[in-house]
Amino acid sequence: MKNFLKYLLTGSLLFAIYSCNDDPTPEPPAPNLVQAANAAGLTTLLNAVEAIPGLGSALTSAPAITVFAPDNAAFASALTEFGATDLNDLVAKLGGAQNLETVLGFHVVPAVAFSTDLAATNTFPTLSGQSLTVNSSGGAVTVVDAAGNTANVTTANVEIENGVVHVINRVLIPEIDLPTPNLVEAATDAGLTILLDAVTAVDGLADDLLNADAITVFAPRNEAFVDALELFNAANLDQLVARIGGIENLETVLGFHVVPAVAFSGDLAATNTFPTLGGQELTVTKNGSTVTVTDANGVTSTVVAADVAIENGVVHVIDKVLLPELTLPTVVEAATAAELNILLEAVTKANLGGALLDAEAITVFAPRDEAFLALLEAQEVDTLDELIAKLGPDNISKVLTFHVVPATAFSFDLAEGPQSVPTLAGENLTVTRTGDSVTVTDTAGTTYNVTIANVAIQNGVVHVIDGVVLPTLE
């Protein structure tokens, strides 16, 4: 019996030794989440996790997790979607670190789910407190976020110490309260750069719009302004402003795009007439999901991007610049506003007012009062009546009409350098443009400067000059 026990014990020991020698080499331990993400090159995800204090350690120490991990390209797409330049800007666009934590938690299920564990449709709770829908079909796994966007699992079943990682190609967005941009931020995000330049050109307008209680903005996209430039034969915004009558009329045009109330597309009736900040009414029509806006000239613009919420209302992007009824002064009103008193007196005495008002198109080089005073001194007279008596009524009429070109020429319409242009006096005037500067030279070779250019009038344009140009006098 002792020998049997001895042999049994020896055999058992040998079997144990043999069995130990026959065991396969143990597999290395699975990486933790951070190590697995590093190995997969998920650098942006790691940076996002690090932006939330304590989140990384909380995930690595959790009892069991399944992580749907967006790759770098997914974060790049999210930057584009939110109009962000980098991760920090994306966090700001999401509403801060707290919302980022909610977004990241929405990618983590507090249980282990390998792809082989999945049913066709699965609803999982997440660390964000919201549920995630995961679908499995024929080996393909997709994940649907709160907005109904679908992400594809591109690499499945990366085992980690406390669960599994599935790499996905989209950042999943839960239900979060995103920060609402103000008008300027929304226009910037939408790339409405020319509209922003136009608003900035009117002193105080941007602040007025930002501080308004409630507004609906029909915001022309850049292409709409390009079309408006072409319509007015303008090369840039400054030229457009000049042709429509200056900054005051630009403010009217911009105000015509703003309704002092909030109207999302869902609030619209089939036909709507709204007052605007331009002082004129705008017609807005809704047909199904299509919204159009009709301006004072009967031109219809289509809403191409609706319902962009802003802090104090809503923006609808449109494909045309809306034009209200614009008022331009007559040549007499423009001269009165510029205080060209002696010129007006001379025109009245020469009985030329009607001819100028009725002309189809004119460019007036209008001498300021100091210019006429210099002419009186040069002619050794004290008053306009004395000048008329000395030169004669016909010569005075010729002098005045020598300042009028029978065509419309804004300064930017002029060719670079000197050019000889006809006048109503029957003699040509030499006009020279050098960059932004314009001069006029009379028949005696005397040159004067345009001191105020491009005052639009109903039938042309006025340029104020600092001298009286003289034709050949009889």
C-alpha cells in the first residue's frame, strides 16, 4: 500500500510537471483605453478626452465599457459641420466643456458589447444619460445619434482591459443645448462676407441689429451681391454704394432686408406682408417648403437656407439682393445740400435749371462757392450780377454749360489718364483720373481738383470742384 501511494504520488507529480510544460505561452494583457486609442492613432479623441479633467482615468477605471471611438477624420468633419477651426473652437461651438463631456459620454456604453453580442437593433444607455441606437446587419455595424445621423463602425472589437472599442467614422451628437450665435457670428459662419462688409460700412448698424429685441433677416449670399454689382455696373461694394446714392441709401437697402419680428419658415402663411427697418413693406410667400421674397421692383428672391436661429431672431439666406424704392436728389437738391449757393444763383439767373433737370443723363462738375469768389476776384467784380454784366448773359450760360457733360460718369467710370469729353457748351473739357484723384482742365489750361466725387442724382452724377472752368469766351 505504501508503495502504491508512493508510485501514485510520484506519477501525479510527474503528470503535473508534464502538464505545466505543455501549457501554451500566456497572451499579453489587453491594453487600456488610452493605449488602444494611441495605437489606433485616435489623437483628436485623446485630446478631447484630456480636455475634460478626470475623464480619462474614469474611463480606464470603469468596470466595463464599450467605446464607439471617432477617428481623426470624423473630428475633422465635425469641425467643418460646426464651422470650427480647431478642437478648442469646436468646444466653444458646442457650448463649452460641459457639453463636450456630454458628447464624449454619448460614445460610451457602461457594458461590454462585442459586435458578435449585438442583435439586429440595440438600444444602449450611455454615460451621457441618453440612449444610443446600434444596428448590426451582415457583419456591418452602424450607430445612430440623437439627430438621426449614422456612423459606420470601420474597425470593430478592439479589446481593452475593461471592455471593447469600435472605431467609427462620425462624431455622434446627443441632444444638447447648442449656443445660439448672434447675427454677425451666424453671417460669418455662413460665409456672408459681402453682407458683413455692407453692414459695417453703415456706422452703428451692426450694433443696432445685435441689440434689437427681435429680428428676421433675409440675408443675401455673396453670389447675390455679385449679381447686384453686375446689375449696377459696379466693380465693388464702394462703387455700388455710390451708384445707389450713398451710405444713406445703402442703409435703406440693408434695412429692407430686416423685419422687426421673428418669423421662422414654419410661422409663415402662404402670403405675408412685413414691415421692414427700411421703412417699406416686403412680401414673403410660402409654397410647400419653398419661401420667396419679392422686393419693391417685383423681383423675387428664393430662400436657399432657412431658419438659422440667432440670439434675437432668425436668418434666412436668400439668392438676390432686395431693392426698395430708392430716392435720389435732383441736381438742384444735390447742389442745395452741398451749399453750392452761388452756382445755384448763377443757374437760376441763366435760366438753365429746367434744362439740367430735364436732361436724360448728365455729369456736372459743380464749382463750390469759394471757386466763384475766386473768379469774381480774378474778373475784378464784387457780385455775380456784376460778373454777368461784364461777361454778358451768353458767356455766362456758356461758362455754366461748360461744366456739364451730357452723359453719366462716376469717377470710377473714367479711364486712367487724361480724356477729352464733350460738354453742353459745345467745347470739350479735359478730365484726368490718376488713381482715385480726378482733375478738370479748361481751354486755357487751368486745372482744378474734384474735391467731392460721385454724388448720385436722379439723372446722373455731380462732382464738386475747387475752381470755375472757362471755355473760349466771345
